[in-house]
Amino acid sequence: MTRLGTTIRSTGIASEGTWFKSSYSSQDGGNCVEIAAQADGVGVRDTKSTDGPAVFVSGAAFTSFIQSLSA
């Protein structure tokens, strides 16, 4: 079963203890996302909707996205 490029419930990607948000994020719950690194990719979800939908992408796609932010 592949999850890449799909939108699924965040609980289908990783357990609660494996999601984290950047240390650059504010602690007041603003516009933040959390990620969960897995062996086959990275899950991304909205911090305010932890039981809602999440996107799962390959590690390479996530790395490319992060690199594009600092370009």
C-alpha cells in the first residue's frame, strides 16, 4: 500500500508522540504545521487539527520543499 501524495487522517500516518512542530513556531497555536518523519516519507498536518487530514509525501519531495523555502 502506498501513501505517497495522498491525503489521509493524521492518525493513519503516525501516532501522536511522533508528530512535532518547528522550534520557530509560536506556542500559541498560530498558523503552524507539524511533521512526522517515517521510513517511507513525511506526514504534514495542521497543528490546530491534529485528528484531521494530513498529507504524506516522499522524503525527497519534503527535502526539496524545505530547500525551496531558503532559496
